[in-house]
Amino acid sequence: MSNPLLEFASLPPFSKIQPAHAESAIDCVLAEGRTLIEQLLTRPAAYTWDNLVQPLEELQERLDRVWSPISHMNAVVNNDELRRAYNACLPKLSEFTTELRQNEGLYRAFQTIAEGAEYSSLSIPQQKIIANALRDFRLSGVILPSEKKTRFKAIQQRLVGLSAKFEENLLDATQAWRKHLTDEVALAGLPEGARTQARQAAERAGLEGWLLTLEAPSYIAVTTYADDPELREELYTAFVTRASDQGLHGGRWDNTRIMEEILALRHEVAQLLGFANYAERSLATKMAANTQQVLDFLNDLSARSKKVAERDFAEIQFFAQAQYGVDELQVWDVAYYGEKLRQHKYAVSQEELKPYFPAQQVLGGLFTIVNYLYGLDIRERKDVDTWHPEVRFFDIFDDSGELRGRFYLDLYARSNKRGGAWMDDCLSRKRQGSQLQIPVAYLTCNLTPPVGDKPALFTHNEVITLFHEFGHGLHHLLTKVDYPSVAGIGGVLWDAVELPSQFMENWCWQREALDLIARHVETDEPLPGKLFERMLAAKNFLSGMMMVRQLEFALFDFRLHLEYDPAKGARIDEMLQEVRAQVAVVKPPPFNRFAHSFSHIFAGGYAAGYYSYKWAEVLSADAFSRFEEEGIFDRQAGGAFMSSILEQGGSRDPLELFIEFRGREPVIDALLRHSGIAA
């Protein structure tokens, strides 16, 4: 039977891919892989890059090429049939990966190359691939006795399934809740755009009136602007109890036992490998030297931020009492009165800014900015097969006219699409002889969609999200490394992977950049100077509270994995309360089940690594400070960032690359200054 997943030479033929194709394609590639490995290890000649490592690189790239569209479609056009196919493939992939990395013959073969005469003549990326492979062999238990290898393999398979189930439960719980309103009085306070979105959602569902959901644009609009405290409370309660034992659907998609088992299995895996805990295991692939360095970093930031956060919260409380007579501020009131205070102090709101950020203007401005910085020319293509009519496709050319990369852009929130925003790789850069495979990325957001025939209007926060993901995209697409496992985002140490994304966010606050991305949807006027001044003055409004919120997530994640004790169990809620006592200024109610939707650490790649966002923010703020010194569109600085960071992929140590760009090691001062927190 013809299978499009096995046959495409360039871009995936999304319209032809059916769930039934997934498992057979994966079975085929895995069978090919097992045969190839057997053949590689039976060759009599000495092992070399060409007869061992290169064929394995090509095998992994073929597997990634087949799996990528399956995994991506499961995230963006999810349905029951696709979900079943996806889940059927997960244990097979996990088994193959563990089998590969526990293969003692392969491990010895890589060691032979690393210790042989050829090694010194290999390129830096080639040497890095071999070093990474040896590390990964050890982290997969290659030297464990057979019974422990078997246990390791079983755990890895179970963890893959548990993470997928966690994400499914969260998606199902999010999709299951909705609030149907027929009286517009209930929507008092909501901006016109949010009301129109709610009406459009109702129409899609075949209902009269308005429909509120837990998708980000709807939830944020209600909790920020709705005058009705009971409505805010209802949505807040539904949102923070998703996939838990609490709330309207309490117990139906409960992630409690899944989280407990994930933590127990991660701890067991870490100990099998000789680590004291999973936090130690996590740092084996990160910049941070040890767990104490991470804790010291987070605790130092917490100490610097807590008093600022307490002043922020006290200001909201005083304002709510003085202006609105609210004596006791509930947690679902904080965003609402915080927004009222922002408007009172700075006369600026996200809604006021939205008319200045129509989607096409923002995109065009973003593309102009990267043209100024890196000489890139980004052109849309209309002839590309995609998974949804809203998806767009672009080519990126450099200043010499060379095609450097391509990307799909899926901007808007919709049903059956995973929440959040992310960049993922579709194809990696690869060179075979004279043939060069151009890298391709998926850029996915859940921004406010257009209403009817009107253009989509973004909040400034949504603009920042788009710039963030585009930074990840440039990291993947501009690489000049020709080996997939260390090209683009491949092989980049996890606590450095957010550097290019957070770096791009800085241009969202610069006047010269805003003149490119901000034009009024009706008048085409640029952002007025006074509005910009108010927006800039409000930049660090409540920044202390935002900082401690992120530190709460990071400390909770890290300590959860660092201090796990099988005799005491996961202690998820207990740990969360301890961390909140240390850093939080807003104390959520007892029914809050934040952890049950913390997919970054239970279904993503951030386990014992959520601190990476703040760690990388030190790097990104310090990197941007060079542009503050030399000019925000300085082409020389842009070229240096591209050559030292974006083009290098994971082929070199990120600290070495940072020093090459900045001329010194990173310092925290720029982050504290940008965040409005005194050094």
C-alpha cells in the first residue's frame, strides 16, 4: 500500500496523510533501522565516521522525517483516530531508541572512533556528535547489567505513555468546559474584540449568544476584563482545576496518579544510572554545573525579587480598596484590578494597543527587523500543502540570495489544537555530497484569531509570543551545520535553548522596531509617541510579581525532582505550598491544581529544567545589551549574533559561543535592569 509518510522527498504531503499511515510507516523505518545496525556492526573493517556514524545520522534523520508530521498533526488537528495512531507508535519509538542506546556493540564502536587516529581529523561538529553519543549511551544505561537494562527500557516506555496521557487529559479537560451565555449583561467589561470572539465561538457551535472557553484568548480576556466577579471566579476555578480531582469535571481526566508515577519512575531511572535524583540526571545535558548552582541562582533571584513583588501586590490591594471598596482581594480578582491599576497609572491597556497590531503589519515588521539585523529576505509561498487552511508557509533567503530555511506559520487558537506556543523541527539541515537539505520549521501559536472578514488584532503580549517563537525558528533555520543531530536546535544544551527566543523579544519594546510592527488597523498611523511612552512606563508594571511567579514554577519543578523520596512519595501539593511560602505573594485557594496542567515538566522537555527560562534570560538580556550599546539594528552586531549563536547549532558549547559573541562571560545586571529589579 502506498504510504505518503515514506515517499515524500521534501515537504510533508499533509492532505494525504491519514492516521492509518502512521504505524505502518514507523514499523517500516524501525525495521530498516534494526537491519542497518546489524549490518554496520558485522563489517570487518575498522570503524570510521563514514562506515558507522554517518549511516546512523541518516537513519535518525529518516526516522525524524517520518515521525515529525505525525507528532505535529496530533498537536494541531487532534482527533480520536489520530490520537490512537500516535499512541500506538510511542512505545515502539521508545523501545527502538533505548535499544539503540543500550547497544554495547555500538557503544564500543563509538569509543573506538573517539580513541582512534581519525578523531583528531574530524570537524568540530563531527567530534561533538561522537561526544554526545557516548554521553547518551551512558545516560541510557549501556553499561548496566542486563536486568537493570531491561528495567530501564520498561521505564522509558512507560514514561513516554504517561506523558502522552497527561497531555491528552489536559487537552480533553480544556475542550470539555465551556460557558454559554445568552445575556450580554454578563459580558460587561469585556472588550469588543473578546465579545465578538465569544459570539463567533457560539456560532461555530451552533448556539445563540456567546460562548466562553478555556482557550487562552477567551480565558485571559475574562479574567482580565470581566466586571462580574462570579464569572471571573467560575473561569478561574475551571482553568486551575483542569485534569484534576477538583472542579466541574473533577476525577474524569485526573492527572494526579500520572504525575506521581512519572516522578517515581524518573527517580528510579536516575538512580539506575548512578545519580542521586532526577535533577542531577537532568543537568547532565545542561550548562549548569550542579544542582546547588541552580538552587543558588533561583534563590538569589527570589531574594532580589520578593520585596518588589510584595510592593506590587500591596499596590493592587490598596488601589482595589481605595477605588472600588474591595477589602479582600481574591486570586481571581488580581488580574482584573491589576489591569485597572495599569490603566489608572499609565492610561494604557492591552486592548487599547490591539488596533496597532494587525497580524499582517506585525508579520511584515518582524520580517523587516530580521532583514535589518541579518540581511534576510522572507517570502510567502502559496502552493504548499498544509494541515489547516489558516496555515501559511514562507521561504527565508540570505543577503546572497541563498535559500536558508522554510517555515510553516500556524498563528491562531482553535479547537483540537494544543494550547501554548512552540517551535518544532519538520526537517533538519543535512548535506549529502553536493545535495543540501534545507531546514524546515513549524511555528505554532494560539493567538487571537480574526473575526469574520476583519484582520486579526494582537495584544502586545501576543506580539512578544510571536517574536519569541520566531527566535527559536531562526535558531533552527539559519544553522550552517550539516549534521542533523547538532544542526539548528539539535544538541543545544537545554538551558541555552531559550537564548535566541528570549533575545528576539527585546525588539518588541524598541521605538524604532515598533514603528515597523505597529500601525493602526484603520488609519495606518504609527503608535503615537505618548502611547508608546505610557506603554514603556508600564513595561515593568508588576514585574516583581511576574518574576516570582516564574521562580515559583522553576523552584517547584527543580525541588520536586531534587528532593523526591520514594518513602514519602511525590509530595506534589506539599512541595508546591513550601515553594509558594518562599516566593509567592498571591496565595491561590486550596482547590488550585496548577501542577495538573504543568505540561512543560510532565509532558514536555523541561523536567528539572524549567529554570532554563530564567537562566537563558540572563544570556539573552546580556546579549541584547550589546545592541543597546551599538544600535538596535546594528548590522555588525547582528552578523556576529548570527555567526556565533544562530549558525552554530549544538556543535559547540553555548558558554563558549556566548563569550565569542559578547567578549566575556554573561552577567545578570542586564536582566535585573530590563525587569525593573534593582541589582
